[in-house]
Amino acid sequence: MDSSNVPEFTPKHGVPPRLRDYFTGASPFQRQLASVRKQTPFGQTPSRRKIPQCSPLQENIDPQKIAFLLHKQWTLYTLTPMYGFSYTNLKQYSTLLKCFLAAEKQKGLAVEMGEDFNFKVTFSTLSGIKGTHRDPAAFLVQIVSKSQLSSKNTEDKVVWTGWFCSVHGDSLLENVPDDFTCLPLFLANGAESNTALIGTWFQKTFDCRFTRLTISAFSLSWMAAMWTSCNLEHYGTATELLWSVPCSPQSLDISYAINPEDAKALWDSVHQTPEEITQEEVDLFIDCLCSHFHRHFRINLSATRLVCVSTSVASAHTDGKIKILCSKYLIGVLAFLTELAIFQIE
Amino acid sequence: MDEIVAEFIRRTILKIPVAEIGKILRIWNFLSESQLKTINLQQCKENVSQDVVELCKKKRASMKEAAILDIIYHQTCQIKKIWIVYKMTKAPGEEVDLSDMEEFKASFKKVLQRALKNVHISFRDSEDDAVWIRIAWGTPYMKPNQYKTTYVVYHSQTPFVFISHCQIKKYIPELWQALMTAGNYHKIRQMELRSLYLDSLKAIVFKQYNQDFQTYYLTPLEEENSEAEIVDPRIIHENMKEKERIQRVTRETFGDYVQPRIEFAQYKLETKFKTDCKNGILAEREEPFRCLVKFSSPHLLEALKSLAPAGIADAPLSPLLTCIPHKAMNYFTIREK
């Protein structure tokens, strides 16, 4: 979407942005944005999506630099826009955050750092993790524990990692004033207590709010379809869906793992529209799997809860956890997660 | 007393939950009652185990007695080990063997020790006519490692053996040979049945699960509720007939007794893909649609039993699931007929 040609109030988007909407937040600074999400007709999620493709920007990324993002379990959060954040101040932020964490540790709060006070905080940008040029740059925060022996040979150990990004988020967000930076997706790996503390610092400093991102069974079924549709040279892991059965008094988990080539064959047979995936195709794909299961076990999986989906591309859990396994579709996975994050932001 | 034995006894006591230590030491019957009285069980476990080791040193305990202590610990406490069931078969035409347990033990020990040097074997009988065999494996150049042990449970006059393997897997053929020779059997095969709960495996394999007399009647509580709620006799439960049918069918399939406890069942599906709808999806595909389905639950059979009444499954439930206790299997491969 080229912002110079399209008039500000397009009929498709209904509600025009009003200045006063930006200042009705409950925060004491009254800077929190009330809502950034573009109003879609009837507030529905899209019924068709583009098949995840390699983003042209991703070709510039050095695969070595983003290798550490893969094969790690990330806990997902949504983040409201940050006020007053600037990419030129990253070094200052490192120092401020480090002082904050050191102070909290001195107060006696549980801070998992490794050796006492011998840690450093780094803020750095992650180039290439964006959908279009209009997406703000992703950035990374790491807590590195320095070895007490202080010899140059011992490696620093990364204790906590968190990164902020927005992939194709631009098309879903209202025109945001310049002092706000919109990176709605936050991923964290490391001790929960550290995530909470660092989140508190961000919330105080930039007047934003974190919330855990939950992935509904509906979104998980989209992930199953989208990731099965991806073309890979080599399918490492089976396409696995994990269902949790709400029966009492004992819980029951059903793991349904399909050979990845067979899952792809089923998808290819279901998929009709070129370049796009529709809701009907997703439903049909899941229905086919459920009915094959029903043929053998006479159990209706649709009456149970889909909690986890795992493929050669990525694996996701309903509690808001993701593990990305394939660098080729990293941007595609992040794009879908960004969309989910934006829809969850109130 | 050797340091290795002392350390082994110390570590074994540390593993036992505090509440069971007194009981297990009494069953062991190595230390006298007066000696046991001197142990203060209220102190921390490290001190308790030190006290026990001191007493054992005075009595000069050897590895033989320490091994028995280990067996009693395994027999008494619920250890998280997977037990696999094996079935031995006789050669056609061979008669039922009437040898007794003592002959079995002697023969087993002789055969295994002849095949392998440095293997430490201990026996202990249990109440249900079974013998527990503990085997610590060594190599021709190293003494047996008492921390890497395999347990075998064998009921005399039955063809079933329950084995809990340790990490050392290379002596399995020698173990089987010893079992077959001692029991006078011709072949041994691994059954598709394994679980953490030895008692459940025994119940399934010896078909004892349906002799439990706990039956589920329509509880008096339910009847009271129905009387209190129904004000107008014209108000009935809409799907009463269907609900009753489901209850009846479930009871017929699973019985009224408490199900034996297993925690997972695995199915390898290699059938063709077929759906009811006429979309023709994958219709031309000849190759099987390969899947692996795994059910897990703290008490799988009870959970499956509750599915049809909850409306999640059709009644009767698929025979693939209900046959688990009857066929004594929980690992299946399903192919097209």
C-alpha cells in the first residue's frame, strides 16, 4: 500500500483515525494508544492468506547471524506501541537496563544472572527481520553472564534473550504517530523471572504493555495447513498434532503424527487456489485428518482441544510458545505471529 | 567391609523415601531389632544412611546382602522403570515342565555365569509365587557395576517374564538363553506390551483384571437427585435412551471392574487414506497414509472408558482400543486387510 496515493479515509477501513483516540489510555502519562489495530469489516480474521514465501529482504540476511533464533523455544508476547523509543539510543538503554537489573538484584529479588553482578546487557538491531521496508527494524536484547575468572579464553554465556519484531505489521496498523514505535511481537527465551523484570523496565520506560500471546486452536489449524504447504527439500520431522481430551478424572493426550510426505500429499490434494490458502482448505485438511483418525478409533477429535502443532517448518503450542526450525520460512512464520499479536492487542 | 559395599548401601538408603526406610530394613532382616532401634529416623537422610552403614560395617555386610536390600527397595517402592513383557514358548511336543523354583534358580545362575564372567546374580522370592532376579553386569576385565542392574521377574509354571532393562543391552541374548534353559523353553519373544506398572502388566497378562469385585452401580446419589429435580413427569431427559445405550455398551466392553493401569498405547497406522466425503481426495493414491498415533494418560484405560459417555467418542469404542487388555498389547501396527 502506497501511502501517498491512497486517501486517508478509505471506505474499506471504516473508522477514520481521530486524534483524541490516541490519548484515552489509562496510563498516567496518557500516551498509550487506545487502539492501533485497523478496523476490519466485522472485525473478522482474514479468510484467505498468501502462502508463506521467502521475503526478498530475507535474502540479505546472513544465515549465520540468525541461526541462534532457530531451534530454540520462544515464549510469545504481544506489545503495545512504545513511546519515545529511538534506535540511536541503544547503548544508553543497555546501561539503564543493566543498572535496573543490578538494583533489583541488590534488593534481593531473584535475578538469574549467573555470577553476581558480572553480567552485561546488550541491545542490538536484527537486520532483515521484517516484511517490507515500512516495518520498523527488529532489535534484540541479551543478558550475557561474564565468567568470574575473567580470562579472555572463557566464553560469555548468554543467559537470557528477547527480541522485538514486526513482520508485515505495517498493513494491519493504523497510521501511528512518529513518537511511537510499533513492534507488536516479542519473543523471549530464558528464566521467567528475568522476562518479568525486563518487561517491567520496558513498560516503565516506554509506557507500553506486554501480554502473553495465546494461540487458539483455530490459529493452530491454520499453522498446520500453512506449514504443511511449504516446500522443503528435506522433511526432517513428522507433521504432528497434539490434542488434549477434556475427560475426567484422568487427562488424556493424543499425539497424531503423520509422515511429512504423506501430509504434503494430502495437502496438495486439498489445495486448489494457486498462491493462496483459504479457510475452506484449512478446514478440509483438518477434517480429512480427523476423519481418517475416526475411521480407526471412532473418536471425534473435533470434540477435543488442539493444543500443539509441529512440522518441519516450526512447532507451536497454544500457551504461546514457538520453535522455528527452518530459516527459509522464518519470515513467513513471524508474519503470521505478528498478525496474531496485533489482533490480540486491545 | 569393603568401601564399595558401604557406598552402595549408603546410596541405596538415600534413595528410599524416609517413611519406608524402617519397613525395608525390617524386611531385609540383616540388622537385629536392637540395632534398628538405635537408628534415629527423625534426623536428615544423610545421617540415617551413615548410621545404617556403620551398623552394617560392624556386622560385615557383603555385596550379597546389599544386593538383597536393593531388591527389597525395588519390590517395595514404586520405581519409575519401564517393564517389558516377554513370552517363552516350548518346542512342539514338549511336556509341561515340573521343575521347581530352586532348580530354576540354580540352572539360571549356572548358565549365565558360564556364558559371562563377572556377573553378579541375586534372587529373592516374592509373595505371589514369583522370583525376582537382580543382575549386575561386568565385563571380562571389570567387576560387576552394581549401579547398572537388570531386574527380571518370573512366575514359575508360566511362560511370561517381565524384564526391566538397564542401559547395558549387549548381554540380552545371554540373559534370554539362561531364562530359556532354566525354564526349559525353546523360544522367547518380546510382546508388544510395556508399562511402568508391573502389577498392571501382570493383571493383563494373567487375565486377573476382571476378578476385581469393585463394581459400579448406579449410585444412590444419582437416584436422589433425579427424584428431587423432576417436578413435572412430562419433563424427561431428551437423549435418555441414547445415554443409556452408551452406558450399557461401555459397561459391556470394559466391564464393571477397575481397569489395569497402563499409561500409553501406540499405533503405527499403515492403511490407505479414505474419507466418507466424495471429494476424491487422495483417491488414486495406492501408498499407505503413514501415521503414528500415541495415546497417553496417567490411567489410559479409565480415560478411554470415559470417552463415550462424555460424547467424545462413539459407542462402542473401536476394538483397536478395547482389545488392549485382552490381547495384552499396547504397541500395534495396523495395515490394510
